[in-house]
Amino acid sequence: MVPVPDHTPRELLDFYLEAGADALVGEEAVDRFAPVEAAVPPPRPARQVPDTATQSRAAPAIAPQAPDEAAMAARAAARSAQSLEELRAILEKFDGCALKATASRLVFADGNPQSKIMFVGEAPGRDEDIEGLPFVGRSGKLLDRMLAAIGLDRKAAYIANIVPWRPPGNRTPTPQESAICLPFILRQIELVDPDLLVCLGGPSAQTLLGIKEGITKSRGRWFDFNNGKRDIKAIATFHPAFLLRSPLQKRFAWRDMLAIKKALTG
Ligand code: URA
């Protein structure tokens, strides 16, 4: 029989990192092998009911438990934002999405809010969580090259995500998490009011454009998108992270970028 080698704690940590488990989710270690009786959770503290009379309109501090309640609170909170600064401040205080508890910080947006074009990805990854800006890791570097290929950069484009907090281990946000965050990105699009919206990847396209089919079918097609103020044009293309894994698909993304350039320059 082949002996199983002893793994050092360093090797075990490297294994966890490789598997995407690179964030602590609690202050105290949990003994997962403890007998079940010992693992009974303490009673939940009474819920805080927000005092709507004294709450500032721009910064509702809410801590809902149920996803429906959280989504309703998100809609009310997002609607109350009159500017991007207010929206960011509201999100900083919003406690309705559990991802906030495990992320290090809010990843709101990058780029030029006056831009005519807005790109929306799925959710921040590890690098974005560290820096507090969207698309700064490997896929962000590719996005920068895609922008440069059509004469754009971060001073000429506005970039955000459907979900503004990093899901642990870079997992895909759950439909509930996306639904809770959706009012905020919709309001962000309304406040930026770009002429063109570009969905990066299938989840962004499905969430914003309401399409059921996958990105391979939906990319490169123009959609009408009502941004709350007016109808604008929207298109979906491959997510840069997917292009890093499947470089042969870059030729399709290139076509999409050319179509975007044409639409931008008229
Ligand atoms: N992937 C995304 O969808 N968004 C980011 O900000 C980074 C990676």
C-alpha cells in the first residue's frame, strides 16, 4: 500500500487556497467534529426594527432576515438614492445581503460616471475584494485590453457588477443574492444613464436583460434596455474570465467589441 504522506499545515493552507477557500468567515474556529448536541446555536438576538422617523433618507440601516424582506428593502433603499454617492453610501450601510459579512469591502464601481458606455460583470473576485474596485485582477487586465482595442480605457467607460460584494471562494452568487442586489445595479445604471450597456458574461446578461439562453447564443445581439429614464441599447459578450480559459472564443468577443465601437461612434 502507498503510504499517505503527512501534510504540513502550510500544504493544507495551499490546498484550501487552490480550492478557492481563501477567506475567513468567522472570528472563532468551529469544531465541526463536535457532537451535535454541543453545536446547538445560541438563541438569535431580537431583531432590530429600523426607526423610520429618525432614519436619513440617503442611508437606511436595515437588517432584514428573510430574502423577500431584504429584496423589498433593497428596492426602497436603491430608489431613495439621488446620486451615485448616495447610492454608494446606502450600499455601505445595507445589511440585507449576507455576502457583505464575508467580503472585506464594498466593490462599487470604477471609471467615469459621465461615460456613454457601462460594463456590468457578475461579482468581485479576490483581487477586487482587496482593492475595492471591479475588474482589477487577471480578467480585469484582459478587460482593459479589450477596451483599449476599441480606443477606450477606464476614463472613458464605467464598470460595475451585479453583486457588489465578493462571494466566498469566488463562488457564483446565488439567485437570491443577485435578486437582493439587483435594485442597486439597476439604480446605478439609471443614475449613470449610459447610451450603451454591455453585460459581461451569461449571469450578467440573464439578470439584466432577462434572457434565458446561455451567453454563446445571446452574445453579439442588440437588446432594448429601459434604464428607468429611457430606452438604451444593450449587448452581451463573453466574460473576460471565460476568455482567459477559452482563448479561441476571443474572436467572437472581438466581433462584439467592434459592434460596440460602431454603436458608440455612430
Ligand atoms: N469578475 C467579475 O464579474 N467582476 C469583477 O469585478 C471581477 C471579476
